[in-house]
Amino acid sequence: MWTKRRSYVTESKQLQDYLEKEGGFHDFIIGSFSYNSQLNTLYMTIEEDYTFSDVSNAPALVWDLSCLGVSHFIVESMDGLSKWWLSELLFDGETFQVQLVNGYFSFKATSFSLGIPHKTATDFGIEISRIHHDYLLQEVKARKIVDEIAFAFESDNDDVLRFIGVSNSEKEPFRVGVSDSPDVKRYQEIDDLFNDKIYDGQSLKERWFEVIIYGIGGLSVDKWLTFEEHSVDPDVFDSEENGALFINGVELDGFIDEDKNCKFCGSNQCYLNDYDEYFCPFCNQWLYEDWWDKDETHYFKKRPLEPALLWKPKKELRFCQVAYNLNGKPYTYYCPEESIIEGDWVSVPVGKQNIKKEAQVIKVFHSQVHKLPFPLNKIKVVSKKLSSMSQEAEEIVNELRKNGLICDLIKGKLPADSSVAYDLLKTPIGHFWLELNHQPIKMFIKADYPADGSKYFVEGSYFIKPNQTDFDDFKQLCLCTDIDFRRARLIESLGGEHQDGYNWQMNEYDIGLASHPYSYMEDEVSETPVGLPLYISCYEDFKHLYGFSVAWKYYESDEDLSVWYNV
């Protein structure tokens, strides 16, 4: 399955010229390959590398070479049979030489045929210029087109431009030619216009396959398809005559699968050969995930972000910028979910492995795909909007409350017993606990309550450290909480000597959390995306000092340093 053939090269000089034009298919891939020594036939496909940087949504192109009368087949130093990377394909008029990154093979052939793929009209930068005439007539009759349609035949000179006019104010509303031209011809019905044999003895309908449309109502075709109202949207049908799928009059290489239904709306699924993919034009949804392995060579580039881009190529899509860490570098993602707004926390795929990371949305914007400041083939989709931290932590807190030892400060400012190993700290602002390598561990808690009259008074101040420091297979030590810091407002960092953290305004409270590094570079500490402190490495000389501070008070102002002095 690949894009349709635009033409076939069968002549030697023509093939030599074409190979020179294509640079000998340098850095392309030999995909399918077969050689029959009994029938003396050879067949192979030459494929674009789908990982190659490209800002279009076009499917990767595939050429197919068929050879008859094959002789003098030679193979030398071939390696890596699972993937043959082309260095260069050469042809001297008699012999084919296929130079690979590792080795080569060559052969002679009495005849050959190289199938040339067509580039689809949905490549960005290539305007759609053809519409099915039935769809155009439908829109004219529905009065969705009231103005001029500019077109030309393929055989016309470059300076020729023809017009069809549609007007609601005229007795005969349909015309051929410019309205004020003396040779304009008018019609009562649009069908009469299309069937009148005025174009070299043929009608416009008969010559429609030659028509290139340059504008509809003063707009390019792709803009008209994208921005103007349509009588039926989307208008979907497949044609046995053309062997193609048509959506809003745009021809696509596919069909309606009457045996498969959309899981969202129940309509018949549609299939696209160009992308080897099913979709629903009514829901504007791809119906299957990208199933192929990241390391597997396949014939197609990344499918368009939305199916509608195939028939509305200028459509603006919704994107967002996210930061994986507080004040971190922004990264762009496709964000179709309308409920996701600036400030929300989301799960996004990162890297070649598409590892899920949480990140904060720092900007939401709309853009036409071909105008993005980021390569389209690298754009990934926001996986989901994250729930609150309290919801995610609820199960852990419930388990620790049920089976663990709790330091409960809800009822008053009680000093924690520094000799007791607790599982959970319960405070008026929320719960806190420690996790070593993502598993809850016991902890010592030391309380420090400033006097009510002190300059830097806080409602609560606690130092929390692990019960034991003989860490096995240390990966990270993190202070955890069910306070929803995803919904908090960041005030400032709480940096200082042997101190690293942040404070936030959360409802009526000013809350500070900090870790305490002691190495020379203080590089053993880091933070979660939301800003919770954690240790990412363990230095033997300082591990007994590792711990976290928690302090809170009723919020007064961003300039209040009370929390900073108490963590």
C-alpha cells in the first residue's frame, strides 16, 4: 500500500535523467525486494525514510522498480538484511548498480518499469486545485457559492483564466465569463451551464477532469474549503468510477468501509491508502493508535494531526506549550482537548520512547499547521489532563492512615516525638510522607514552633527525615503530599545555604517545602515537575543529614519571609 502512481519510467535515457534529478535516491531505503532466478525477474521498492525531517503531513513516498530479463546478478559484501539503506542507485543504460551503506548488488535487465508516486494535494505548500464537479454543483445550488469561480484547463496557456459567475440578483443567475464582459453568456440553471458544449465542442462537465480551479469567491480553493460554510459538512462518498474517496469534493486515495463502524458515532469508517489508517470524517478522529514499532521501517510518514486537514488544509489547530519543570524550557504539543487551559497540568509523551511525564501548560494558542515554528513531524499530542494531586494520593494516604503510625497535628500544635518513626504526618493543611524509590518509608519528625510574638512567626514548622539511611539501590528520596500544588500559585524559590525549595500560596496559606543538600556542589537535590523537593543521589558522608522542611502560615504577602526563615 502506497501512494498512487503518477507515471512510469520505461526508457533508459529517461531513467538516467530521473535518477540524476532524485540524487540517486541517496539516504532512501530498499523496502520490499524479490529476485526470481528461474523467471529472471526482479522487483523492489524504494522508500523515503519516514524519520527524515519534514514539515509536511504528506505520506512517505514509495517508488517501485520492476525488471524483466534479469541477468549478471552480482552481490558483494551485503550486510544488514533487515534494512538496506541506499547510498546511490546508478544506471548506465545497461546495468543497474545498487550501492548500499553496507555492500552493493548489480544486475542487467532487458526491460524495466519504475513507478513514480504522486505527491498528494494535501502536502502543505501545495494548494488543492481540483474539486469533484457534483460537489461544486451542490454548493452552487445551495447558494454557498455566490461570486466568481476562476479556473483554467490544463491545456490552456499560462495567461488564460476562465470564469463562472453566480449571482442572486440576476434573472439568469449563472454566467460564463466576467459579468461586465460583452460576450458573457447567462443561464437560468447551473446544470445548463455545465452541460452547454461551448468549450471546443465539449461541455464543462465533459472536460471537468482537465479543470484547475484558481479561486472560489475570491479565495483559494484550500481557503474556501477551510473557512467557508458548506451545505453538508462533511460531505462523504466514494466513487466506483474514480476508485477514490471524496470528502467535501476533495479526492483522497481511500474508501468507505461498510463493514467497520466508528466507535464514537456509529458511522462507517473510512480508510486512507496514503496513511494506511482508518478514520471517521464525522468525528474528525483517527480510530487507531500508531501501531508500528518505533524502530520498524514502514511506508508512511506521520499521519496528519486531524483527518480534517486533508479536506480543510488551512484549518487552525489548537496547540499548547508546556514546561516539564518550574521555570523550565517550553515545549510545543498538539492539544485538541478544549478543557485544557493555561495553568493545567497534563501528561505528555517525551523522547523516542514516548515516556509519560507530567508538565504544566504555560500557553495555549491556535495556529495553522504549515505556519508552526516547530517541525510538524516532531509534534506530539498531549496524552491527558491530570487530576488533582489529592485525588492521585488518596489511595496512598488511606493505606497509611489505616495501617501506619500517624503524627496527627489537626487538633493542635502538638510536638512530634522525635524518637518515634511515623508513616504519615497529618497537618491542618494536608498530609505528608516520604517515599524512597516511589515506596512509602518511615520517618522521624522534629517540630519547631516559633513564639507567637516572633518576627517570623509561622503556624507550623517541621523537619522530616528518613528513619534509616542504609539505602539499598538508591534512586530518589522524595517528600510527598496530597496538597494539590498543581493548583497553587508559585511565590518564590527558597534557596539558601544547605537549602533548596519553593513556597506557594495555596488558598489562604503560605506554604514552603525545602530539601537540605550538604555536598560541595549541592547537586544531590532536585525537584518534581510541580516543585516538590527530592534527592536524586546519595553521598555517603552526608546521607545522615538528608531531610525535608515543611512550614506554613496564613498568607500575608509575597514579601513575607517567615516561611523562608523556618524551612
